[in-house]
Amino acid sequence: MAWFLCGGVLLLLCAVALYEHRWLLAALILLAIGALHAMRFKWRLQSDDAVRRSEEQLRISQRIARIGSWDLDLASGRLDCSEELCRIFSVPLDEAPDNYDGLLAILPECGKDAVAAAVEEALTGRDSFAVEYSLVRPGGKECFLFEVGEVFRDDSGAALRVVSVVQDVSEQKEAENALFFEKRYRGLIENLPQRIFLKDCNSVYLSCNSSFARELGVEPGDVFGKTDYDLFPPALARKRQEDDEKVMAAGAAVERDEQRERDGAWISKALVPLKDDNGRVYGLLGVLTDITFRKRAEEQLKESEERFRNIFEQAAVGICHLSLSGTLIRINKRFCDILGYEQEELLGWSLEQTFHPEDRAAEQLQAERLLAREIDNYSIEIRQLRKDDSVVWVNLTKSLVCGPKGEPKYLAGVIEDVTTKREAEELRRERDLVQAASHAKSQFLANMGHEIRTPLNAVMGLSRLALKTELDAKQRGYLEKIGSSSRTLLNIINDILDFSKIEAGKVELEKTELNLHEVLANISDMHHSKAQEKGIEFRVRLAPDLPKKLVGDPLRLTQVLNNLIANAVKFTEKGEVVVAIKPVRRDEEEVAVQFCVLDTGIGIAAEQMEKIFTPFTQADSSTTRRYGGTGLGLSISRQLVELMGGGLQVESLPGSGSSFCFTIPLALPAAGKPVGEPREQELPDLRLLVVERDQEARAGIEEIMEGMPFALQYAETLPEALDALKDQAPPEYPPFDLLVVDGATTGLDGMEKICRGIWSRYRNLLPVLATVGREHLETVRQQADEWGVAAVLCAPARPSSLLDTLVRVLARSSKLWPEVEPWPPQKAVRRRKAAAAAGSFEPAKLAAEKAKLERLLAKNSLDAKRQFEKFCSAVPAGEFAEELQALERCLEKLDFRKARQLLSAFPADRQEPHLEQRESP
């Protein structure tokens, strides 16, 4: 428009200027008119081209956006449809509808009514409308359309045009649905207890749920873009990637159970390869489920089943399961053993077939009551027939097994072989008769022993008195043989009485306080002289950590030890007899003490081991002829040990000696229960130099040395240790009693230097205990003798090993307590008892006091010591001095048997020594 105005002004100016030259003016006007037409034509061409470009751009935009449109001119009824609208409704462009009814005709049924109603409502005043409907294309694919329109009106409000836009929103719908399902899927996997992850084909994490991230201690977003090497240890990451590669290479899902090493949890691992439409793997889905509870439940169920199976199969009684009709459906091995059948033979049988015909009716009656629910179970003793037609008595117990709702399922039966029990009842009656006879025999032996012993005491006493008179050699020999034979006979009678008392169950153990040192000292006095006479060594080894005061029966303990030691001395011709006592177990209430009697005598053959404990039996017939004895000592000793809560055991080799050992519990006194105090002379104060710089090792050494008489001195370096060992004293008096050297502190060269220096100066007087690392252990052990090392331990040494080795090294060097040497023969303290004054002897009083003392000695009562004082006061003054001293020694040693023998030497009546005295019962 601006160009036209400018041109008009210029033409007007030219017309005024050329007014006088009209032809020029006319030509100019024609030229201007031509130019204007030319410019108008060019402008129109440009406008049409712009319209075409605009329309083309609109078509392209509509095609790309999948948006069609239609424009209805209400005045003319003409309808213009866009190209994209025809494509959306699958209508050719040349068949596009040109009116509103034609438009409605191409719409689907569901959309036709909706669009018509919406347009009608918009024309009535709403001016705009929006409709959504679906369309089924010719190929059968369903798409969704969204149509938005508007009504254009003139100034008076009359409707002129209706313009509508139709958009294919199928992809948007699919995206919305996909997003909806994605949200649901994400919410689902986020709330699952399983650990879920997604990887690409390069094993790079794309996503995971919260459970997976929480297990790693990170957020789910932190896992994106990382590999297993960023999240797990290298070994585990390598294994996981190898598993992923195998699954993606195979293209098939894999599921397996794995146990985690760090905490032992069980994981069910499922790896699923993800494939595209062409079957190519583009990723991996992993699902990890914690199945620890299930695995443990399976293990417990398996253990329970295995336990039930073991109980069922290994039960000591026969077990069977029967159907409600009585057919055997499951039986165990013991059931088959009782009847002598194999399992395959019995399965399918009726249990009634195995019953003795005479017992079937009684059992059937009980079974009917059980099935009728009158009883819960029943037991009955019946006879069953074995495979070999023999009869076995069994106790049958049958019960009904019901389900959770109380419905009967099957019957359970248990059979126990009671044939032996019924036979035992028969034997029990016979045993009672035998025991009654045995009791009568024991009573007879006891009575006869007492009856024989009374005159025998007189024979021994009179023989001893006769030996004090003037006799020739022949008469003296006869009397000595009478005395020896009498003593032997008395020993036999005493053994028989002890045996019969034990057999009759009349022995009762005392619980009195005893001192093992005193008991063993008395025993040593009794047997040491006999061993010296035979030229053999007799030693007692008493462990230093034994309590001095214990509670037990000193008499019976002494009796057992005397029997064992006497046998050892009797059967040993050369070598030694050793008595070793040590504690083997200890608690707050009692100590288990082991007693061993070892000898180097004739030994016992293996086939005679048990025979020697049989009453009135020895290893062979030659033993009795050569050594004498009744064969009751070991039998009595074994029974006494069993009464004391132990067991007598023997080990022996013919010609190499024997070892008799027993362990019995001895109680600690009520007050002062700590163990016995070590002997002061056996635990000297020892000085130890420890070359160790490790403070923990020092603390460990101090802990194990606590309470022991060791003075510890430490050196942290080799020069410090050498300075401590510098001493001006002569070599026979080293500054320390033991040197403990740590190889890590001194080094091997330093250890060799200090050990060689000590050996060259002190030899065995200063032993060295070395501790070295495992890598140098063999080297130092091979050089130990050359360097002068007494013992080598691997560092760090256990406290028990270190203490044991330390004690052994010191014991070898005789600087710790030696083995308890045998007590030297101790002279008995002979106290002269008060005797009656001369001329005041009363035979009746002596007989009465002797009878009381005999009764107490026969009962092994400790009151015999008190009675001995009264007996001494009744003995005539100046007579029987040696016999009284010997009797006193026996009572101090609690050797009541020998005391009874010595008491027989005293006459009951001085005026009538031949009068036989009966022992009071």
C-alpha cells in the first residue's frame, strides 16, 4: 500500500509539471497505469504462492501431527475437509464429503452420535465442543480420535461457521497406558521383598528396586550406569559377570540356589535374558530372593524325617504301622528280627497271621474296642510265631493314629520281646533259693570262722609262751612251725570272713577324715623291710598337688593297698615296686585320686587276667605251691574298690611285671576345701630370666606363673639379657635357674650367641627354653643340642604347653621338686603303756578287756585305740612289752587284721593258759 501511495504522489507531481505537454502527460499516465497493473499481477502471484506454501505447510504439519480438520459454512452448507482428515478416516481425497451429512456418514457409529450431539450443543450456545471416540481401521487396528471444534458467529450472534480439528491420539493413549502400567510395575517391584535389577548386554546396571539398593547401602539412582566391579568385591563381581555372560550367551533363563559366604544366607537367583522382536538379547533381568528361612525349614524337616527314620529303624523294639483293616504297611528292622522274616516277606500280611492261634481271639477283642473308640490303646502279652515255627513271647501295644480332624488314619503297633523277661522271672525264683542257700553258707562261714579263731588264738599264744621257755633245737623248730602255720591259718580265716562279709553285703564304709601322707607312711613301714629283705627297691610317689586332708575310709583303703603291695612284693624277685598316687579330676566337693601299684615281677598272662579276681583262684597252680596264699586278696580288693566307687584294673606282661590301678572319689573336708599344700622342700624359690619384648607374652607368662615360687626378671633386648647374665660367681652357681628366650626378640643369631655362651659356662646348671616362629622351628630343633637348648616351642606357645615344658626342663635339671622319694623306714614311737602294779593282776579283768578289744578289732572300729589303753592297764607289769609295742604300731597304722593276730598272743587267763575262750558275738 505504501508503494501505491508513493507512486500516486509522484504521478501527481509529474502531471502538474507536464500539464502543458499533454501528450507526454497522457503517455506518462498510460505508463503508470501499465506499471500499476504489472505490480498488481506480481503481487497476486506472490500472494497465491504464499497461500500455496502456507497450505502445503499446513498439510505437512497436519500429517506429521496426525491432525485433520473440517470447515462447515452454515449459510451454504458447504464442507471443506483436510487431506489428513481423509487419511484418518481412510477416505480417498477425491471422495471427501462436501457436506455435514457426508461427514457424519464416514464417522464410526460410536463417534457419529457423539459428534452430532456435541455440534448441536455448541450451536445452541456453548460455541465449542470436544469429543473422544474410537475408530477401527480397515486392517482391524483400533485407533483413538480426539475432536475439538468451535462455532464462529457474526456480531449479532448468528452462527456462520463450524470449524473442527480431529487428532489421532492412539500413540498418546498407548503412552499413557504404558506410563500407567509403568507406574504400577514400578510400585509393584518397589514393594516386593525380592531384590530386582536390570542390566544391558554389557552388564551395566540400568535400574533396580529399593530392596536391591538397600542391600548395597545406596539409593536406587546411584546404581544406574555402574557395573558389578563398582558395587562388589572383585572376586564376587567377576563371578556375577561370568554368570551373566553365560545366561545371555545361552539365551535361556537360569534359576539356582546359592549360599552367601559372608553371612551364610541362602539366595534363590533367577537370571532372565531380555530379547527384542528379532530374538536378540538386549538386556538381563535378575531376581534375588532370600530363601534362608525356607532352606532352614527344609533342613529341619529333613533332620526331623531323618531322626524319625533313625528312631524307627534303630529302635530297640519292633514297630509296625497297619492299615485300619490290619494289613502291615510299614515295619522296622527289629520287628523283622523278632519274627525272623525279611521286610519284603511281611509287608502286605495281616498282623493276625503272626499270632499264635490260641491268642488271636483275645487280641482281636481288644482291636475291636480300639477301632470303636472305646479305648485309646491297649497292651497285651501274646505269643507270636517265628519263621522257623518257634514261639516268641511279646508285649504288644497298639494305638490308633488320627488326622487333624480326628479321622482314623492307621494303627501303630509296638512289640517287645519279653521271652527273656519271662525266663528271667523263672530264674529269679531259682536265684532267690540259691541266694538263701548262699546266705546260709556265708553265715555258716562267719560263725565257723569265729569258732575256729578263738581256739587258734590260744594255740598261737601258748606257742609263743612256750618259745620263751628253755627248749632244744628240735622242740623250738616244732613250735616255730606251729606258730607260723597258726598265723597262716588265721590269715586264711580272716580272708574268708572278709569275703563272706562282703558277699553278704554287710560291709559299710566309713566317712572319716584321713591323711594320705600318714596312710602311705604306715603302709611304707609295713612293706619296706620286706622289700629290703628280698633285695628290691620300694618307692612311693605322691603327687605334690594332692590335698593333705580328705574324707574316706582309711581302713578299707589301707586294706586294698596292703593287698596289692603285698602281692607286688611277693611276686617280685628283682627290680622295684612303685606306689604312685595322683589326682585325676577335681571339683569343689571331691577329688578323684588314682592309686597305682607297679612291679617288675613275674607278670600275668593275658588269659589269666580275669581269672585272678575269681575267689579262691590264682593265676596257675604253681603260684600257690611256690608263693602260698588263698586267692582271696584280689577278689576282696576289687569288691572293696567297687564299694568305694571305683574299679580295679590290671595291665601285665609275663616276665615284665604288673600294674594294678584304681581311681576312687574322696571328698574334701567341709572346712578348708582348697587342695593340699605343696611341700616346702619340694618347691624351692627359682629365678627365671625371660628375654621377651612383647608385653602380652609377658602378661601370659606372669599369669601361668601366678602362685608358683618363681621370681621373674625380664630383658627386652639381647644386650640387656647379656648384661643380666654377667655374674662374677663361679660357674657352679649360675645367676638364674632357667632362661626363656624368644626368637623374635633376639633373632636366630642372637639366640645362638646367648645359648652357646650359657652352655660353655654353666652347662646343664642353667637350662634354656627357646620359643621361635614356625618358619624357624625345625632349624632351631636341629641345632638345639649343638647350641645347648633344653627345649624348643613354637611361638606363640600355649600357656599349658609352656608351663608343662618349663616344669619338665626344671625337673630334668633337678631344680623343681623331684619325684617323692620312698619314705625311709621309720622307727615306730614306742610308748610304754601304764601297766598294773605288781601283785595286783586280775585275770578276769584282762580276759574282759581282751574280749572287748577283740570285738572292736573284728568290727574294724576306730574305738579299738581307746580300748587298747584299758587293755594295757590290765596286762601284768613288766610282761609282754614287745607284744604291746607291736600291737600299738598296728593300731597306729589301722592294720586291725594284724592287730587281731598279735592280740592272740596274750593269754585270756594267766593261771589257766590252756583254757579256750569263746569270742563273744
